Amino acid sequence: MLILDLNNLNLSVEILGFIILVAKEAMVGLIIGFSSWGIFYAVQFAGHLIGFDIGFSASTAFDPEHSEPVPILSHFKYYFAFVIFLMLNGHHFLIKVLKLSFEIVPISSFAVGAGFTDWGVKLISFVFISAVKISAPILVAMFLTDITVGILSRVSPQMNIFMFAFSFKIIIGLIALMITMPFFVLIFKKLLFAFEADIVELLKTIRI
């Protein structure tokens, strides 16, 4: 004869409910954290694009965060953007979002709907578009450099154009990188403010 201990059964149900509740709140935190890094992924991707075009793709450094080698220029862009983020009090905004998450998504009201999927697609689009915006000035400079090198190769065929182009592109790329630093700060600031509004919108898509 099977005898059920109702006290232990009720306790098990309560523990299970508590674990599910903790898992839901952890998911909210993970979604906020992952989404908040979207703008930094965009900066790193922009560094990849610029480094590949300039010729720095071969020079890499180990990234312990992702356990893989990352181009030096991506590291530079990433840490520079992080300094700007701190100067603009972005960390204060993250604390504010954490507070808002308890107001917009009360405890036990976490749910994933169609709006969350749409927001995920929007996040991916944001990363790619932001990366192109950040890297556009230097990519244009490199494109004009390639045209110049092509014209020189036609004008002076006997010239060792490969070695000249490699050094010339690095010099022009570094000069363009220095000149466009104020532009990078401006575009990152605008993207950050727009992204802050998107994070609040995200919280509204993960509630019941």
C-alpha cells in the first residue's frame, strides 16, 4: 500500500516553485546583460572590418572573454568604447534598468512572446548597422586608397606595387583612424542613447 507524506509533498512543490521562480528572474537578468553588450559587439565587429581592410587582420591578441584570438584593432575599439561608456555614465543606466526590470517585469511575470523574437531580430540588425556606421569613414578612406594604388599600378607598371600598397594602406589607415576618433565618439554616443531606449522596450516584451 502506497502512503504519501503530504507534508513532504507540499514542501517539494514549494521548493520546485521557488527554483522555477529563481530561474525566471535569472533569465531576465541574462537577457538584459546579453542585450546590453550588443553595442560593444557592434564596436568589435567594426574593428574587425577596419582591421581586415587596413591589413591588421593577421595581428591578433588572445581574448580571454571569448577564448579566441581577436584582431588588435578590435581590442582597441572595444576598450576605447568601454571608457566612453563609463564617461557617459552608462553603468548608471544599467543600474537604472535593473531597477526598472522589477517594475516593468514583476516577479513571476516573465514570459517570452512574439515581441521578444522581433526584438532579437532588431538587435542583430542593430549590431550590423552600427558596425557599418562606425567603420564607414575608414572603409571609404581605404576604398579611395585602393583606387589610388590601382591608378599608380597602371601609370608605373615597373613599380613593386604590392609592397608599396601594403605600407601605404597601413599609413593611410592609421591617419584615418586618428582623424575619425571624434566621429567615433559622437556616433557611439548617439548609438548608446538609442540603445538605452531599446533596452527599456525589451523589458516590455518579456512580461505577461
